[in-house]
Amino acid sequence: MLDSVLLPIDLQHEESWNKALPQARDLLKPGGTLHLLGIVPDIGSSLVATFLPKGFEVKALQDMKEALAVFVDREFPADARVEIHVGHGHVSETILKQAADLGVDAIVMASHKPDELRSLLVSSHAHSVARHSPVSVMIVR
């Protein structure tokens, strides 16, 4: 049983949390903290950014925080120890940075099943996190 677990999720894709969330809960000891991470990807291009409204990224980060709060209210009992975190940037780098900053004991994340066209066993983000993480990583399918 662990004191703290980081669970990165994408609220737009239920498969990013529907199986990983129960696993993350099971890893926590009573009184442990689940760190729920939503990530707003970096736009990646200053050219693209010029076409977006002023304050777009700030609003996206605030919207993510609010959506995560709604998710926590819906999915967790009131006494659950859940902390909401919103990151911005490259997905796997943001996960690794948050894990280090928070000092979590483990990371739990979902990965899609490989299909006929993919030769990788896990998604590129999950692969990168598992490869570079200093803490244990559970990849859930």
C-alpha cells in the first residue's frame, strides 16, 4: 500500500481512467492521497498561437481545473484524499515533472491496446513515462 499515487487522465477519453482509477485506488493505503493530473498540451507552434484568442491557454488551464473538480465530485466520496493538478506542455514530460515535484510513490496510467497497425506494446506517452520514471509505473489496459 502506498502513501501517494499520481493518476494522469484525459477527461475527453474515458478509457484513460475507467480501468486505471480503480487500480490507483487499490494501491493507496487508507489515508493515502491520489494526485489527479489533467494536462493541457502545449500548442507547439507560435504561428498557431497567433490564431487563438488572447488568454486561450490560461482559460484552457482554468477549464481543465474546473472539469477535474467536477470529476472528483462525481467519482469520489467526500472524505477521499484527492488533489487536483493541472499541467501544461508535453504529456509525458509533464507527468514526470509532476511526479517528481509531488514526490509520489507510483504513477498509474492507462494505455490503449495495440492494434494491427501498431507494433508498440504501450502508447508513446506510457512508454516514455515508464522508461524515464524514477518511481514505479503501473500501465493499465
